Amino acid sequence: MTDAAAVALPSPVAILGGGSMGGAILSGLLAAGVPDLRVTTRTPTRAPQPAEGLAVLIAEQDVGANRTAVAGARVVVVAVKPAGVPALLAEIADALEPGTLVVSVAVGVRIASMVAALPDSVVVFRAMPNTPSAVGAGVTGVAAPPEGRPEDVETVAAVFRTVGTVVQVAEDRIDALSSVSGSGPAYVYLFLERFIDAAMRLGFDADEARALVVGTADGALRLLADSGEDPAELRRRVTSPKGTTERAVAVFEQRDLGGIFDEALAAAIARAQEIAAG
Ligand SMILES: NC(=O)c1ccc[n+]([C@@H]2O[C@H](COP(=O)([O-])OP(=O)(O)OC[C@H]3O[C@@H](n4cnc5c(N)ncnc54)[C@H](OP(=O)(O)O)[C@@H]3O)[C@@H](O)[C@H]2O)c1
């Protein structure tokens, strides 16, 4: 995990593609008070609202929008869909200042392919945020190029720290990280869905089941954070020998929950490799 010691936030920052993920990162940077932000979208439909210190540029209305946004930027976040990355990089390549840190969040787009599309004078990073970034509670993996300088890694990490926690990994670990934290929110929601369904089969109505299950999950996570204990220790404290919880936990373990996780993560990694191979 990167050191959260105060690292000056970079400015200007350009976010190319202010959609769900780009918009979440933009909110974090706005809240952190970065003085010069630029964001682009293709159409005006979902464009972020202009704010003090924020320029909103629409590519459909201004063919130079992305080039204007990156001019003089210290950090450029590429947050368009993966299929749009090659054309976007070709568009901005000669408008980037030497030394600009270009960081892509596009799933499956490798650092080497971006390096090949951009001038040698810029430094290319890859990041893998997750959806809780939208509420400032994300987990982002940041991968630096082999020659990446520690101060540049810190600058990129500082951007993503405005929307949560940052973990630095080697690029060849990004698919593994994505199978855990990128896809992870879906595993948590699936668990909650099945848990709520089971509560309803016991006769609770939908509102009651949601209150019981989501309230329990929220409380358990808060207790985990506040206590600083390991999940295993907190589980042991709820699980009295020969008690009811012990019986229930044994059912999960008989189904080899750990093995199910291994299989699920391996499936996500295999799919990431298929996507990267085209
Ligand atoms: N959402 C996630 O949880 C998540 C997690 C990790 C990584 N990512 C990555 O984040 C990237 C964006 O995903 P998303 O879910 O945020 O998609 P999204 O909501 O569709 O956002 C894409 C944005 O790019 C804009 N755009 C498209 N072409 C453009 C261009 N030529 N110039 C400027 N802006 C352009 C779109 O504008 P319009 O809306 O006007 O078309 C939209 O604002 C993807 O590469 C994805 O792999 C997403």
C-alpha cells in the first residue's frame, strides 16, 4: 500500500471521459480543491456541471476539446471505454507536454500499447479503480511503468487517494487485483442478494429482509474497521462452541467457500486475459 503521507495533489489535471468512473475521480479532485481541472465528454448529455476551477469541454461541439484539456496538464486521466483509447491517444499525442503523467483506467489496455501510441517524453501509468470510488470509498490499484520514478507514482496515487485507498502493484498483477477489488463489489452484492432472498424465505417481507441483512453487513464492517481486529477473530467472537452460528458457519465451510472464491477469481482473471488478447 502506498504511504498516505501528504503528497501535493497535481494541477492541472485533465480527465478525458467524464462518465461514471471519470466523473467519480473528478468529484474526488474537486472536493480536494485541485485548482485547475479539465474534463471532456463526447456529448453534452451526461457532462459534469461546470464549477469553479473546472473547464468542461465537449468533443462533439469542439473537435479540439481533448487537446485543449491536456495542454499544460500535469496529469491526464484517460477514462473513455477501452475501445476508444487508441483513437483518443492518437488525437492527444502531440498536444501533451513533456513529463506529463498519463494514467489510463481502461480495463485491458496495457501500458506497452499506450507507450507505443504516445511520445517518449510522457510517462504512462495504468490504474484499476472500483465503483465505490463514486462515494469516496474506492480501492484503486496503480501500476507504474518499469522506469517510473517514485515521485511520479506518488503523484498518480494522490489523484486516486481522493476517491479512496490506493494499492501499488506491478502491471502483471493488475488482472489479479481486478479480480479481487475491481469485481469485488459485485461479489459483495451477490452475497447480500442471496442473503436477503433467504431471509424472505423465512417469512420476512422485502423491507424487513433488507433492513436485517444490509444493517447487519454495515454494522459488521463498521465493527471490523473500529476494532482493528481480523475478520477471523470477530467471527470467532460471534461463534460460541456448539452454538447456532457455529452450525450455520459449518454449512458454508462444507461447501468450500474458499474454493468457490479461488474458482471465481480465476474465472475473472481468465476473462481479463481474453479481453486483453482481443
Ligand atoms: N465503471 C467502473 O466501475 C470502472 C472500473 C474500472 C475501470 N473502468 C474503466 O473506466 C472507463 C470508463 O468507464 P465508465 O464506466 O466510466 O464508462 P462511461 O460512463 O460510458 O464513460 C465514458 C465517458 O467517455 C466519454 N467519451 C467517449 N468518447 C470520448 C471522446 N472521444 N472524447 C472525450 N470523451 C469521450 C463519454 O462521453 P458520452 O457520455 O458523452 O458518450 C463518457 O463521458 C472504461 O475504460 C472502463 O474500462 C470503469
